[in-house]
Amino acid sequence: MINCDLGMSKPFDIEIGRLTGPANYSEVRGVVTGQRGTFFLETFGCQMNDHDSEKVAGLLLSRGYQQVETPEAASMILYNTCSIREKAAQKVFSRLGEYREKQSAGKVIGVLGCVAQQEGEDIFRRAPWVSLVCGSASYSKLPEMLARLEAGNSRVTGLDTDTDETFETPVTRRDNPWRAYLTIIEGCDKACSYCVVPFTRGPERSRASDSILREVQQLAERGYSEVQLLGQTVNSYADPTTRKMRFSELLLAVADVQGIRRVRFTTSHPSDFTRDIVEAIEREPKVCDHVHLPVQSGSAKVLRAMQRTYSREEYLEKIAMIREAKRPIGITTDIIVGFPGETEADFEETLSLLVEVQYDSMFSFKYSPRPNTPSLSMSDSISEEEKGRRLAILQDKQREIQAAKHAGLLGEGFEVLVSGKSRRENQWTGYTTSHRMINFTSQERELLGTYVQVQVTGATPNGLVGEHAV
Ligand code: SAM
Ligand code: SF4
């Protein structure tokens, strides 16, 4: 699911021969790795940012750069940023401060992503040692920008948002060898009053269905078995080709690709969540039984002020439609507390919605006023302390719900995709199709990337524990 917890760049361990992209990697095989220098790429933010970084890394590799694991070893340091909440944006300048010394050693420093889009050329004023500023809506222009840097330009920017193009790279350098992210829709045309995304990622643009399916085919051929379709409002997908594939048809078409065992999608917008998506999940077991459906608030008044385009009742109707599915579907959500004007009674409504829906998990945030957003002009009347209090109450409630749900799963068996191995012997981690994490024991020597059956033997509010059922 798209979550906005800050994350650090991940280790990379994918062989060059497994890189994938809309074009065939062989087209760029003549390139000598490292001939243009080395890069270090650090990423903050959501899965869309993670995946953008995978594409940026692929692009750089295809141009002859080599990826390295430390800023010290790099000739170019790139920082892919997040500005969804103020804290995340503040981190950027403190990190750039740390990079300052490194620039004196002759390194190129570049800021990518949402903060780049939001702050624009002002970044050069605040951090004059930066030489590249590129917003996420301009990534398709990165090759041109890199060429200008290579030609000796000391300051290069890419800040347009008025592009129809989605960011398709000749190759993508994925961090996870089994689960592949694939952006199918960029930007956002919704106008939630608190959100910077429409400003930082530009208008909604959908990728052609044939190009998506070609890449899925390649992924399957390279051994990826799980595909996660990404978009800020993934289910608003509008195929730009004459085929005019609906989102639900695309889910089924991706599932139909030989070798694909799981298809995930995130994030779904409640207003565009239609019955045919539930039918696709019912019909095709490879389409994962998990829907991330952010509600943001349980109060009709707050939802209106947030410009969320649905009421509490309409949202609950969508939940009822999902709950009526022929197989159980896990539901997760995002919630903001302390939005301007949120009263204690509004907050109580959010708590009652939590109890009514019984979410499988939740990401929750304190409202953070952001530049360019309509809610910035509403008085941010709720103190940080009060926001913190409401957040803690909300999280306690959700913990209770999860604890009860997880306890009800004791003794059940699930198929998991094994995605982690603990340092402790015989301990593994995997995800069920409904995206529940299970830590389990197995005597097997190598399980990573395989699908195994696990029986649940213990439960905590945050997860499940189990044993490999052989
Ligand atoms: N497109 C998704 C949707 O419609 O729900 C969400 C995208 S956003 C990257 C992820 C989450 O960040 C949102 O669902 C919201 O809960 C949270 N968020 C966005 N703007 C925020 C703000 N100004 N303050 C606090 N949380 C915010
Ligand atoms: Fe932001 Fe709303 Fe678009 Fe989600 S739907 S990205 S919250 S504007």
C-alpha cells in the first residue's frame, strides 16, 4: 500500500540482466557501466517515490552510471524527496546540509521529487551547492537534464507539470526481486484541500494499457511473480489507447500474464471504487484480496471541508459492497486527525467509523498545513498537543481492533510470499494475499521469493506469527 512513512534507500541486489522496462534492455547493453561516473540515490516517501527512484536508477544505469551504496563513493548524490507533511519537507534541507561538505569534494548534488517541485529554484538559494532540481512530473526530461550537466552546466532544473507524458524509462532497476511496482497513473486530478500532490505531481496521466501489459510480460519472464500497480488514485485509471481498458479489465489482463501469481493495486479513491473491481477480485484469485481505501475522516462536515468528494454514508456503502464479496477482502485506510475545524464530536465520528468498518490496518497522521493547498488559509486551530492526543486515541482503538482480528486468525492457514529472512535462525517473513505480514519459523534453508503455506500460531496487534506447514 502507499504509505508515507519515511524510509531510507534500500540495498540493491538485482543483477543487471534482470532489469526491466518498456524497452528491451538489450537496446542499452552497449553502454559500459561506470563510464560516466557513479551515483548514490536516497529516497524518502511513499511507494510511488520508491518506484520513481527505481526508474531513475534504471535511467542512470542505461546511460553508463554505476550505482553505489554510500554518498562517499559517488560522483553524483541524488535525493528523492517527499513533501506530503511538513516534517518530511524539513528533513530535506537538513540532509542537504550534510551533503554540503561532500560537494566540496567535487560531487554533483541533485534534489528530485516533491520538494524539488514545491521549492523549485529556491533550493539553489537555500542550498547553493545543489546543481540539479527536478520535480516528479518532469522525470521524463531527466536524460536531457543529465546531458546538460555533463556538458558543464552548473544549475539545471526540470519543474514543468504540464506534460502528458508518464515517466517511462528504457530500463527500471527494481529493488525487490519478486514484487515489482508499476506506475499506471501519474499525478492527481482530485483536489483534496490539504494535499500537495496535485501541485507536486501534476495532473492525472494514465499509461497505455499495451505498454503496461508488455512490461508485466517482461517482469514475469524475469521471474517476478507479484506485480503492484501504483497510482495516487490507481482506480481512476483511464486507458489512453483505443482499447479503452477499464481498470478492472486491466487487473484481470495483468493476472492473465503467464507467471504472475499476485496482482496488487494501490491507492484506491473511494469515489472511483466501483462494483466491477470487486467482481474482478471475486473472479480471479490472483487479484489480491486487499483494498486500501483511505477515508481520511469519519465526519461528514470534515470530509466536505477536505473536499473528499464522498460523504460518510457513501463511503460506508463502498465498504458494504466490498464486504459482500464472495471471498473476504482485507480493507486498510489512511486517516488525518486535527484537520482545521475538527471538533471533539467530529473526531468521535472518526472513532465510530473505525469501529464500524473494522479495518485490517491503518496509516494515521496529524494534519500538517502545506504550501499551495486550500486548507492553508483555514485556521489551523488545533494545537499539536491536541492532535497528538487524538492520534494516540485513534491508534489505540485501531490496535484493539487489530488485536481482536488477529486473535480470530489463530489456527488458520495462509499462503505467503516469503520476502524476508531474519538474522535469527529459521525465522522468515511473508505476506498473505490480503497483505497481512506473518513472521514464521521454517527449517528450510532457502525460501526467499517462494510461496509457502503457513499456519498461524500466535497473534499480536501488529502482526501474526506462524509455522511453515509442510
Ligand atoms: N491519493 C491517496 C488518497 O487519496 O488517499 C493518498 C495520497 S497521500 C500521498 C497519503 C496520505 O497522506 C493521505 O491519504 C493522507 O492521509 C496523508 N496526507 C496527505 N496530505 C496530508 C497533510 N497535509 N497532512 C497530514 N496528512 C496528509
Ligand atoms: Fe492528494 Fe486527494 Fe489526490 Fe489523494 S486524491 S493524491 S489525497 S489530492
